[in-house]
Amino acid sequence: MKVLHRNKHVVPRSNAKMDVVGDRNHFILVGMAAVCFTLLVFSVQRLVVALQTGLLTPWWGNAAGLVALTALWAWYRRNPQMRSSGAAHGTALIATITLLIPVAYGMTSTIWWLSLVGLSMVLLGRRQEAIVWGVTIPLVIVASVIAEPYVQIRGVAGELPLEAALARIIFVVIVIGVAVGFRRIAEQRASALHDSEEELRMLKNQFEARALSGEGLVSEQFDELKRWYDATADREEKIIELKREVNELLIQAGKPPRYESAI
């Protein structure tokens, strides 16, 4: 008889949670680069204004943020897989602090730059990061608007036309960058879903083919078993009949029957 063998398709599973932003390292590095570029531009521009006018500007806050961000990058790059969440939160925190400092220098528009931090983390961060910064940033903005009149410093340069224009340009660039990043992630997810759908379709077809093949094998085995049983049953009946004939001949000869099972 044939033996039916079943091939098992083992699909490896991982207990690790999938990252919801696709290329995590790319997101972290791009975010750091955007914040670093902004801090560098405004620290230089504000330092030049301070040297030319003799008035106070928050250039030092941008410079300090640049140093802190560089240290954060050096810390992150030593173990990107384990430190990505810390790097994301750290980058957002540095950006938030450096945007709050100019409020005391009469640069009120910087408050609305905080929305970029929340937008970036909500669209590009992990679920927990998105929740934390999606809640924190609106609260910080409200607190900043309320506290603004009470934290103003005297002798400041304020927000000059050049800085206002530069801020608008960089704001638009960052918004577009966030949109491009989100589109890239959406395309990655769509591609992954399409690949998964194709793989599931292939597995379904393989399963159906194996099921049909298995049904054929089972049917074939059943037919073979039935033929073997019929042949065996016929042979046993013939043997019993022969035993009966032998017993009858022995009885006719005045001798006891030899096969009691056939009596």
C-alpha cells in the first residue's frame, strides 16, 4: 500500500513588533539633518545680526542645540537599532527647546514652528512617539502663547525682515520634506501590502493544488484497499468451501471431520 506524505509549509514568525515607519534609520537621520541645518543657518544669521547691531539675539540657543544634536547623533550611531526611539525623542526635544528660547527675544513666529515638530512625529514616528508629541506640542504652544508677554528680554534685535523671510522659506522646505517622507513611507507600505497579497495568493494556489493532489491520493489508496479486501475475502470463502468439501468426504468415508471451523 502507498503511504500518503504531507508536506508542511512553515512560515517563520517573529515576536518583534514591526516598525510602522519603514526605514527607521533613514527617518532618524533625515530628521536630525533637517534640525541640524536649521540650527546652523539661524545660529549664524543671528550671530551676524548680534555683531552688527550690538543687540541681543538667541544665536547661542541655536549653537547649543547644534552641539547637543551632534552629541545625540554620535550616541545614536553606536547602536541605531536599540537607540532609535531615544534619538527620535531627543531630536524632537532639542528642536522644541531651541524654538522656545527665541520667544523671549520677541520672535513670536517661532512658536508656530513647534507645529512642525508635532507634525513630523505624528506622521513619521512610531505610535508611542506620535502620541507623546501629538499631545505635548499643542500644550507647549498654548503655554508659550500665555507666557510670552511675561518672559520678554530688553535690548533684543527682535525678528528682522531677513530672518522672517528666511524662516518662511525654511518652513516651507521642511513641510515639503515631511510630506515627501510621509509619501515615501506610504509607498513602502503599499508595496509591502502588494507583495504580501501576491504571496498569499501563491500560497492559496499551492494549498489548493496540494489539497486536490491529496484527495486523489486518498481516493487511489481507498480503491486499492477495497480491491485487496475483495480479493482476500474471495480467497477466504474459497478456502472455507474447500474445507467443507473435505469434511463431507471424510464423513462419507466414516471418518470424523478435520476442519471444525467449516462445519
